[in-house]
Amino acid sequence: MTAEIAYNQSDFAYRKEPGVNQSSLKKILDSPAHYQAALKFKMIPTPAMEMGTATHCLVLDGEDAFNGSYLKKPDNIKLTTKEGKEWKASAGRKKILSTGGKDDPWNSVQGMAKSLKRLEWYAGEDAEYIKRNEVSIYWDWHGVRCKARLDSVLIEEGIVLDLKTTDTVDSELFTKKVVGLGYDFQAAFYAKAAEVAYGKPFRFLFAAVERKAPYTVDLFEVDEEMMAEGLKKCDSAIRIYADCMEKGEWPNREPLIHQLSYPSWYKAYDKMVETPEDLF
């Protein structure tokens, strides 16, 4: 396999390029119909997701790119007033981050970025640092055009680094998040992209930072067992995709029969209410 590598490519340009990406492809493991539905689904970003995107921009693209895309809302301005609406209009297409409140978006993004930059991998902002971030890779896998946009590629070290903002870096809870959200699929897909692009195997690490002060950062490396399982999933997904493309059919899965039984917290009826015999 050979690959095309695009450095400093805009997210808009990446999205326009043909190819399947991991975030939609992993849905095909539920069924081809799930994959097709995922393509049409337009996700509305949550405040946490918006803070994550802003943190990615500040840390990976640098302060100039961040300042060109984001603006801090002055504390003395309400966006519902005439003055506030005029100020918002003057901001143009920049995204506005407020201060205070439950999430405190502006200060949280700044705090996460500062905490992440304690890591040597995130400390720079020179041309070489920017070049190794947001790396777009395009390649063919079993005849299927694939694409991936990697947060950071450390070529000499053989590491793919992915930044995640999270509620907690508690190891058990973060592992549940990795498994539940299919991050094992992402890790294998991205590591494969880097291997094809640079001709050698890559380790995969998540750099996770908490969204609340003191913005604790921990690193989580995907072990060999998880990587192998993730690769199996990716390979299966690609093969299913290729088969569906050839047949022009995207079926849903067959219905399953589930056995219903009372959960552990259910209290039997005779233990919840008094029976007639108990009333006398």
C-alpha cells in the first residue's frame, strides 16, 4: 500500500476529499444501514465538544490560528442587547467563547492548553511543530479509499498522538470511554494510516486532559491486545464496506431475540405492597 500525505491541509479541504473515515466507518460494524444513517446525521456540537475543538485549535494549530478563529466575549456585554448584537456582528465568523458559568469555556480552553504544553510534544509553535499536527493521510485498503486526519505524528519516535478533552482521567472511567465510544477502532485506523504513510509501525497514545481545573493531563497507550482487536474491527469494516459498494446494497441487521428478566434492583410485588392477609 502507498499513501498520500498532506501537511497543513485545512479541515475544510480534508472533508471535501473522497474517502471513508473512521468515525463513520465504525458504524458499519452495527450494520451497513447504520453506516448510511451516520453519513446523513448532522451532529449538533455540545458545549464540551466545542471546548474540545477550540483546545485542539489552540494546542495543535497555534495561537495565531486560534486568534483567527476564536474571540473572548467581554464580561460586560450581553449578546441579547443591541450593543451585544452589534459586537457579535463585528466578530464576523469567529466563534465566541464566554467566561464564567458552569463550563467557563474561554478559561477552560486556556487552562487545558497551558496544562498540555507542559508536555514536550505540545510545547512548540514553530513551523515543524505545526507541520506534524493535523496530518491528513489518504490510502487504499482492500481497494477502498480511506482517509484519516491525525492530531500529531511523531515520525522519529514512531508515535501517533491523539488529544482528548474529558471529564476525568481516572484510568477505569477513561478506559470505559475508549471502549464505549469505539476509540480502539480509531487508534487502529490511525496507526495503520501512519504505518502505510511512513513505512514503519506506530504506537498510539491518547493525551487526555480534564476540562476542569487543575486540568490534569494523563497519557494512555493502546496496548498490543487492544490494537490487534481494533485492527480486526477495521479490517472487517473495510471488507463489509467493499462488499456493500460492489452489490449496491446497505442492509440493516436481522432482528434479534432478547430474553427479558427482572433486573437486580427489582423488588418482587409481594415485597412492595401489603397482601390482604397482612391487613388483618
